[in-house]
Amino acid sequence: MRAPAWIIPVLVVVCTAAGIGGSRLLVAPSLVHTFADAAPTADARTAQMVVEGVKCVDTAERAVAQLNELDGVLKCVAYAARARLDVTYDPARTSAPAIREALEAPVLVPATGEYLFGLYQVVELDGEKIADVDD
Amino acid sequence: MKRLRLIFQLSIVAAAAFAGVRYALGKSLVSVETYCPFGGLETAWSFFTRRRFSCAAGETNLALFIALIVLTILARKAFCGWVCPAGALFEWEAKLARRVFKRRDFSGVWPVPAKVDRALKIGLRIAVLGLVLVATWKTGELVFRGYDPYYIVFSAHGHDVKAWSYLVLAALLGLGLVMPMAWCKYLCPLGAALWPASIAGRLRLARNEHHCTGCGACDKNCPQDLPVSRVKELTSGECTLCLECTAACPTPQALELRWSAVPRPKGKR
Ligand code: SF4
Ligand code: SF4
């Protein structure tokens, strides 16, 4: 059966749009970390953060390590492709601003003992923009 | 159609370059990897076995890869001819080289014998694909980044692009001057992954022997160097449906696009 040439760009556009639109059906994390002393609590809350600096599993792991010392953080789920961290915490022991502060704190490089500044910056918290990407 | 395809290619190249520079300058969190379907294949193993994405890959990569397979079953390697920014760059290089060196076609300095060409297209590309996938699945890292011409060019010196990456790029561009589209034809792992679906592709070009004068203009203008004038129906898994052949054909109706519902006849290239 003869086909018009315009069918090619139409198929290209339709398939690309379907791919982008259908991506929400395939959502999965890059990393899931449950903190060692995460005692279960009925009131746990989750802060959804977009964090500049979370680019891959490695950088997500390092960001998660920033929260190790913070009491009350229960779980962290990272979606590296979207620079997103979902941090579940006990609101009786910590808060979203405290988590943000811990994430944005200087990062210790164990090998050299040096601190790296500005590695992570929370640019969005629970859907609300709180800083520009390049601030 | 030629103009429309050029508009597609230019827009996508410009969008990729823009995204790469913005990400490199820290103005955006969307990198050039976000929309790369090959990232979807690289992370597929991890997704289906552990429900985790590898390295920087995510759901958009995987969904675009699945959509790309569907597109390829319908319209062969239209992605390569209409969308892929690396494909566009190598095609433009091949066209430039053809004009500068006054070549009659895209066979390059050393036309590759058909058997060798086929062996390289299948064997070498599959070897590259296998190597990349095994390395990615073993390390959990997108190890191909530093060798990927798309990433090297558009990431604006992104993560994993080292000095040797530019040597790889220069070598590929050099190779492309003497062997047009060498990357796409013999090395691209995404091309290898799409090849089986492309062979089964439903949209194909057919040559009407009653109208065809045998002038060979189609062969000379095919960037993939396919023997259009020697087959009745073009079933090659390499056709990108760029339609350069139909644009070059001086005889109306000699080449037409067909929606093929029949299984692929044997013995066609
Ligand atoms: S056969 Fe025609 S449509 Fe296919 S790649 Fe060659 S020029 Fe493009
Ligand atoms: S360019 Fe047209 S007329 Fe010439 S050989 Fe190809 S299909 Fe036949």
C-alpha cells in the first residue's frame, strides 16, 4: 500500500511524544536508603526536594551521606535523572529546613580531609521553588 | 520533505547544544542525557531486574527507548535520519566531504566490499553494543559517555569527557571523511540495537521497474550508500527513510514509499 512521505515525520513526532508522555509509567528510583536507626513512626513526613548536585547514583549516595548525622531522618529515595530526593523524616525530631541545611553543608572528602562547599543546593521543596538553579 | 527533515535535524541539534551549554553553566538541571534513548537501553537491565535506574539514567530514557523500538518497527531507522543529532552531524560531514572532494557518491575513498560491509555492520556494531551493555550493567555507570560522539559534542565538556574523548571524536570525524557515516554504519551501538526492528520495519521504499530508467541517481545520493537502484523493495535495516533518494530521482513514481504488510522477501539487501 502506498504511503505518503509526511507519515515519516508524523510517526517520529507521535512516537517521541508517546515516549515522553509514557515515561511516568516507568518511574523508579536510582537509590533507596533506609537509615540505620530509623525507628518507625506513624507521623513520618516526606519532603520532596529537587537538589542541584544530585546528578547520578554516586552523587545521590554522597547527598544521602550528608543526612547520616541528622537525627530523625528515616529514609531517602533518589531519582537522579530528575535531581530529586524524597526524604522521609520524623517531624518530632527534625524538619525540612534542617534537612535542607544538612544537605547544603560542606561535604567532607575522607581521602583528603578537605571540605567541598556548595556541592548541593536545594532548589525546590515540596513543589515550591526556593532558589534558582544557578544561585 | 528534504527541507522539513533539515528543519527537524537543525532544531534538534540546536536544542541539544542549548541544553548542554545551559546544564554545563549550571542554569538547568536537564542534561543532554535526559532525552537519550540509548541511556534507556543501558539502564534496562537494572530497571527490569532491580527496579532501579543506573547512574544518571531515568524513566524518560527508558520510555524513549521503548518508543524508539515502536518507531523503528513502523518507520525503520527514521530516528537516525530525522532525530539523532550525532547522525545529523555525521551526515552533514559526509555531504560536505562529498562536495569538497567532488565524489560521485557516498562510498568514500575505499568502497567497502558488500560482504565486508555486512560483516562490519553486524559483527562490529554488535560487539560494540555488547561491550557497552556488559560494562554498564557490571559497573552501574554509563561508561560509554566518554566515547559517545553525541555526548562529547553536546554535553559541553560534561562529566566523563576527558582529553582522550576529543581524540576519539577527532578520529571518528577523520574516519567519516574517508568512510562516510562510518560511526553510524559500523560503530553506533544504538544502530546495532535498532537493526533487528529496522529489518522488520513496515515503511519501505519500493522501486517501480516500469518507471525506473536505471540512472543510479538514487544510489549516488543515499548517505547510507545503499543499492537502491538494484532492488525492487528496499528492506535493508540501514535505511533511515531520509528520502534523499526520492528527492534525487528524476523520474516521478520510480521510487515510492510503501506500507508493507507482507513478510520480508528473502535475499534482499
Ligand atoms: S535508501 Fe533512500 S531513504 Fe533509505 S537511507 Fe538511502 S537515501 Fe535515505
Ligand atoms: S534515481 Fe530513480 S530512475 Fe534513477 S535508478 Fe534510482 S529509482 Fe531508477
